[in-house]
Amino acid sequence: MNKKLKKEYEQLEKEFFLAKEVIKLRKEQNITQAELAKKVGTSQPAIARLE
């Protein structure tokens, strides 16, 4: 795997990990995307894009 591709893959891996953690924690707290958005000061569509 060339260096550029490896770097891009590693970045995507981090993003997917973050998204999975957000989903997991949100569900553990039993809150909606809209409720999470309000708590962190963003919009529900922004949370949806992240997830």
C-alpha cells in the first residue's frame, strides 16, 4: 500500500471509530440525535452526518 493511500485509510479508520462511538454512547444514554445535538450545540442533521 502506498503512503498516501495508507494515510487516507488511517484517517477514515479514525472517523469511522469516532462515528461508532458517538452512536454507541448516544444509544446507551437513550437519547435521540436531536437531543444530542441540543446538548452539544449543533443541529440534528450535523449529528446524522457524523453518524
